[in-house]
Amino acid sequence: MFDVTLFGSIFLTLFVIMDPPGTTPIFLSLTAGRPVRIQRRMAWQAAAVAFGVIALFALFGHQILNYLHVSIPALRVSGGVLLLLIALDLLTGKMDEPQQTKEVNAALVPLGTPLLAGPGAIVTAMLGVERAGGLGGQLAVWSAIVAMCLVMWLTMRFSLVIVRLLREGGIVLVTRLSGLLLSAIAVQQIADGVMAFVSGA
């Protein structure tokens, strides 16, 4: 029997963590100046990478982290540091000039991971798989993960319409604002990881 309650719980948690509205300006800033074809490709690549990473850790997360002797707080801090570096590039304008070699990389990092498939989403998926009882529970968890990744793809895919409305000056403004937003997310993620270290010590 499909567990509707578990599906709703996992989906809403992932929605809050992955934050489609907040991801939109960051996606716009990272894809600014690229052809529409490349932007669309980056949208589905980022969503596919996010699903792949979340699915991998949902299935083998505990084994991977235990093998590497990595804790969840360490995962949070490292993801926060990576996001902070990307945010600094956005704020200083170093990402304003797209390069051919960065088209795919931006879809992988930071869009696919750690922005979409960050520590919060990974831990949510891992705990959801553990909580799921029977086939109905597992189906609910995986349906929620797939549905959330589809929502993220649709959000990024149709955010391209905004590019035509903002024009070049608007994109620069969105880039700076998204850098500020992303830096705040990164600092919060680092702080959460540090607090988890302290409380677990």
C-alpha cells in the first residue's frame, strides 16, 4: 500500500531544503550569457545529477560515510565551504564571463551538488529509506525524490523565460543578489555543521 503520509513528509522536507524559488536566481546567474540550448541542457543535467547523488546516498550513504570515516556534520561543513566559494565568485563577478569548459561543470557543481543535492537533501533521503516500511513505504520515498527532482527541473527550465525579461542589466543585479543569498545559505550550512560537531563532542 502506497504510504501517502510518508510521501508528503519527504516531498515537503525536500521542497523546503532544495528551495525551488531560491534556486531560480542562482540558476539564472550561472547560465547568463549562454545559448538557450545550453541553458536547457544545464537544467536537466543539474536535476539528473541531483537525483543521482541523492539516490546513491539513499541506497549506500551509511556505508560510504562509514568507509570514509566522514560524519554528517563534516558533510555539511564541506558543502557550505564549497557554496561559499561559488558565492564569492558571483559577488565579485568572476562568473560573468562564461567559458566553454564551464557549461557542464556549472550544472554539476554547484547546481547539481551541493546546491540541490546538499547534505540536507542527502540526510533526508537516507532517513526516509530507513523509515520506510515495506514496498509501499519504499515506493513513497522514491516517488517523493523523483517528484522533487522533476519540480526542480521544471523550475529551472521555465526560469529561462525570466532571462528574456531581465536583460543584461537585470541579470547582473540577479547575479549579485544570488551571490549574497548563496553566501548566507553557505554560512548557515557551515554553522549547522559546526554546531552539530560541538553538540556531538
